[in-house]
Amino acid sequence: MSEILLVISNFPDRASAELAAGVLIADGDAACVNVLAECASVYRWEGKVEHASEVPLHIKTTRAAYPRLESALRELHPYELPEIIAVPVTAGLPAYLDWVVQETQPRNTE
């Protein structure tokens, strides 16, 4: 079985998060993207402590599809240095995990 990944990223607003989610699904880079509720983020950037509202994405994909997904996220993301973190999924409902694999297979573009 292919290794399943949960990829986490934060976007600056709902519109850009939903746009990215739609592209990732349409292109088969992800099987499912959860666009979560806005949250408060605190981080250090260029020597200053920053406070921002962000919209988190939880993206389900495979190790094989990850390079396509990362490339797409980097292109779609408005941040200079976007958060893109991949966490291996070590267990889950087998039928769901199989579905993730099926949905992230490269598309036949003929």
C-alpha cells in the first residue's frame, strides 16, 4: 500500500485557501482538503514577532503524489515561505486509505 500523508498548510484568507483546495483536488494532487476555521497564528518572521489570522488546510495525499502537491502549493501560495508540513498517517480505515491512493493517481490526460 502507498504511504498516506496528511499535509498541513496555512493561508492568509478563506478565498486563497479555497482556491488552493479546489486546484489540488481538480489536479489529483490530493484526495481531500479540509478548509478549517480561521485561527490565530503567532510566529517570528524576519526578527519580529508577528500575529496573523490564517485559514488552515488539512490535505490528504500519498507519498507518491507529494512532489506534485508541494509544487502546486508553492505556486498557489501567496506567502514567500509557505508552511508545508507532511505527516505520515500510520493507521486509518483501510477503505478510506485505499480511496486516497485511488484519487491521487496521475490523471490520464489523453
